Amino acid sequence: MTKKPSHAHPASIEELTPLEARAEHARLHQEIAAHDRRYYQDDAPTVSDADYDALRLRYEALERAFPEFATAESLTKKVGARPSEKFAKVKHAVPMLSLGNVFSDEEVLEFVARVRRFLKLAEDESLRVTAEPKIDGLSCSLRYERGRLLLAATRGDGYEGEDVTANIKTIGEIPEKLHGVVPEILEVRGEVYMAHEDFAALNERQKTAGKPLFANPRNAAAGSLRQLDSRITAQRPLHFFAYAWGEVSELPAKTQMGVLDAFKRYGLRINPLTKIYATVEEMMTHYRAIEAQRATLGYDIDGVVYKVNDIALQERLGFVSRAPRWAVAHKFPAERATTILRDIEIQVGRTGALTPVARLEPVTVGGVVVSNASLHNEDEIARKDIRIGDTVVVQRAGDVIPQIVEVVKDKRPQGVKPYEFPHVCPRCGSAALREIDEKTGETDVVRRCTGSLVCPAQAVERLKHFASRNAMDIEGLGDKQIEYFYDEGMIKTASDIFTLPEREAQMSPRLAEREGYGETSVRNLFAAIEARRKIPVNRFIYALGVRHVGETNARRLARHFGDFESLRETARAAAPGGEARARIDSIDGVGPVVAEALHDFFAEPHNERELDALLKQIALEPMPAVASASPVAGKTVVFTGALERLTRDEAKAQAERFGAHVAGSVSKKTDLVVAGPGAGSKLKKAAELGIEVITEDEWFARTGQG
């Protein structure tokens, strides 16, 4: 790799060359991954909902235009955050996934058109869609067995949440026993929220008691539901709307609206503004009517959710990444305000990326006081000509930090100079450069510190990532603690975390004698470290911080290789053109960028030594099995040839719904090949390897679909 600065900034996707598109795709991957970490792990987001959604939409548009860029790191796959250790954990029998977002009438038209194309509906065939307000609260799942509430859990990371049963039972609107004849097992999903009037009264009580005020109703609802003492929750006025379901022994209806009507009969609250429509025009009219009522509803909403009404069609449509194909959230426009940019601070991440953050004169936007904003990268600063001292328009949606939309040029003070992005690292003084890929000739939009082995910022950020919630999840070892331990020389590498309890006994002063610590806090920290000496292999892979390997790719790698040593040996040997590289490339969704990153990481002797030290301290457990009793659950399946009963997208969605992993090519790791007419080289390869081959009809029979 050679390096030089660049200010290239491609515009519309239609105008991009493949090389420009690949560069932007890589930039978006890095940027969104950083935002995910700040929001889900650090509880310190630096970008608005609207800006974050726009980044995701741009990324998806690039992948539609250039399908060869799509990898398992598709940035629509992450859901929520790891549950807290303070609560018992609950594994969701059916994952609680998220929704895709749209922001315009045109995008709603495309959503409906995409659904119709997927289902191959004729022009005269009706497609009915429900439309309901999108409540801005905390998602929750209620498990009823024989009509009685047995368990309530938060969304968590979508696969595992927190047990909040005792707190949920304090909400009067949630019945502990359902009315009438109900399914044997019924998981009701919905939103816990706080009304505006109740929020104002709660903050008034907080103020009188000298306690911190809540920023907004959603934070108040989340904080109230996640109290360790349910008596505190009982004092908080919480409400609940039911809108979906998880595991159910038998659905009470064949349509989305029919199930909601059944919920209402059972004694659950559903939103009265939920309607059914048959045309996009009707959906748009409803959206605008809801938006007009937004200020008078008495609770926060941030859009309207559209869902295909027919449940059989929902099942055919299935899911893509983290979201269902049969539903989408139509978000309301973001809120804006004007303030002054006081400074630009450069933060250094674990990969050496220099990220600019705007420090603003505090301003209230949509009822929330904000003082920071995302500036993305130096190209964005140059393109918008953002200067310290400028009056800027900031935008937010939801309850996170905003973005700078534009500069009010006619209010610019005299003598304000253009901002010069630093070319040296502010933490270690090493050169900060923008890499040029010798193969593509493209310049990275991110400027990176070159002092990876001497830069304290990178070392600290890597440690923060390793200990973070979605990685090793070490309670009590947050950002401030990592910084302190690093500065004091107690923790310099990840393996140092696990030797800290033993080494601490020889320290002077002892940790319990230092400011901010005591016997109890030290005991709790060491217990948390001890609890993480056994960890699922997928979370360990993610914790290593390999570039381009996020949670989704970590799960895919763990499922494919089964154990860490197999991954390690293969990645170490995965030089370009070799059999090991081909094996990684064959994993569905894992492309050459990830394969190269894995090889670079595991072939580095410094990393190998640290891995050896780590693995002496911890034991890796298999990744939890897919929660499914399907006969194909956990198996690797390849579809080949012309399928007659399913489209290829439907086949993949169906296999994933049954807990199978879909691969794009046949290898020794393949368990099953489903072959249609015209199957060629993949069928031949399966025969050579002795892999079971079945027809499409046999696939339906095996998965219990007749």
C-alpha cells in the first residue's frame, strides 16, 4: 500500500465508476461500524437517527448497484445491544429483529413494488398492508403460557434479552392473565412507553428530589423498566402497545390485523390508529394524517410502520439481514436547529482512524439539549466548508447526537479560516495518512495514524472494544476504567485483563486503596473478569477487533469453522490464490476483503503471541445452536439449478428461517445440496465429495412443508 492525501468525494451512484463505488462502500462500512459501537456498546452516539439511516440506505443502494460488494458485513444485520449482567438473560425463541427505514413517498412505492416483485404478484392481484404509528419506546416481549404471563424480556441484542418480568407486572395495562380462549404458548411483542404528561410530572419529581432529569420520554421509559427494584418501576407511569408476536403454538388469525384484533380480545392494548390499506396512495394519506396528529397524541412516535397483512405472504417473504422483507418503517423528517460551532475535536479509534467531532454551543433540538455533532471525515468538512466559529444548522431524529446539515454562510465571522485537518496523530505525533489501494488506485476517505504499535489511543480503543458489551462484555471494565488501567500501566494488552487479579496483589498501593475503588468494587470487577474466562467462540472472534469482522461475520465464521483453532489455522494459511483463501471466500457473504483482513491479522507474529497468551487464560465455548427443531437447523445448504416452486431469494429466506446456513458454493463443509433442473458444476462437485443431493420437492418434504 502507498499513501497520499486526497479529497475525492463521489456524488450520485449512477455516476460512480466501480473503483469509486468500492471506495465509498468501504468508507461506509467503517463509518457505520463506528456508529454502531458508540450507540450499542458505549451508550455515547455521535450521529442522528436520520444521518445513520441515510448512511445505511446509501450502503444498501451501493450493494444493489454493485452486487459483488455484498458481504456478510452488510450493515443492516445488527440489532440492539448485549443484555446487562444485572438481569438474568433470556434467549428469544424467535429473534426480535429490527425494521428497515424509508423516508419518502418514492421509497414507499419501491417497498410495495419490491414486495410484489418478490411474490410475483400480477398487476390485478391485491396486496393489503397495515399501517400503524411507530412508537418511540422500549421493545419488549411477553411470554404467556395457558393465558398466564410467565416471562417478560427486553429486545437485548435481538437474540438474547433481559428478564424484566417483575417490572412488567407493575404495568397495569399488561394483563397477568389473558381473557378467553388463547393459544397454549403466545409471545406478545410490543412497545413500553411513557406519555408526555407523565414524563413531565416524573421530571418535576426528580427536580424536587434533587435528582438528574430524564432527557426524553423514551429514556425515562427504558430507565424505569430496567430498574433492579420493581418497586421503583411501580412508581413510574408506563404504558404498553402490542403490535407483533414471537413464538406461538397456533396463531389466532391468518392476517396481521386479525392477530391484533385477537390481542385486543385477550385484554391487550393495540394502537387504535392501526388501519389496513390496499393502495400506496391510501398509505401516504394515512402517514400524513398521523404526522399531523403527532403533537397531540400525548406520546412520542417517529414514523409509521407498514406490514404486509397476509401472514402466509409474510412467511414467503422472509427476512433479509436484520429486517423482514414484509415490513418497513416510514420515518418522519428530522428536526433542526441553529447554533455555533465552537471547536472540532479529533478522536483516534482502535484502527487508527482520525474522526472529527463538532463541539457546539449547546442548543435544544426536539426537546433535547445537544452539544456535539458528527462531522464524518475531512472530505465532508471540506465539501461543506465547515469552519470553527461558523453558525451551523444541526439536525436530529430520535434521541441521539445530531449532524451538521449546512453552514449559514452569511453569518460567518470575518477572518475565519478554512479548517485544516491534521496530518499527524494528535495522541502520538505519528504521521496520519490516507491509504491508496495499489490494486484499485482508490484513496481511503479515512485518515489513519501510522503509529499502531506506539499510539496509546489505538491501544486503548482496542482494549475498550475487547471488553465491550457485544464482545467479552466485562462488567465494570468500561471506557474510563480501561483508560485508567492503561495509563497506570496495569493493562496494556487483552491478556493483561485476566492476569490483573493475580498481579494486583503485588501492587502498591493496592487497587482497593486507590481513588474511586474500594473492596467491594474490586471484588465485583475481579468476579466479572473471572466470569468471562469462558466465552462463546463467536464473541471472542468479534472481540479480537479484526478489521471488517463485525458481529455478523464473527457468527458466520464461528458456524462455518466450528472451533477457533480451525479458523486460526485456515486464516494464517490464507495467502491469495491458495486453498485456504478459497475456503474462506466460499463462506456465503464473506468476500475477499474479509479474507484478506483475516489473513493479515493471523499471519502477524505480534498478534499470534498475544493470542497464545489469551488462550492460556480463557476457554472458548461453541457458538449457541440455532433455536430451532427443524431437521435442517445448523446445516450448510447449497441451492443450485433452476428452482420451480421458489425463487432463489425465497429459497434462501426459507432455509434461514429453518435455521440452516446457505452457502454459495459446494465444499467439504456442505451438508446438503438442493438441485433443480439445469444443475451443473455444483451438482458434479457434490457427487465427487459424496454430499447428499435432494430435489426441490424433497426439500419441501424434509422441512415439513408438504
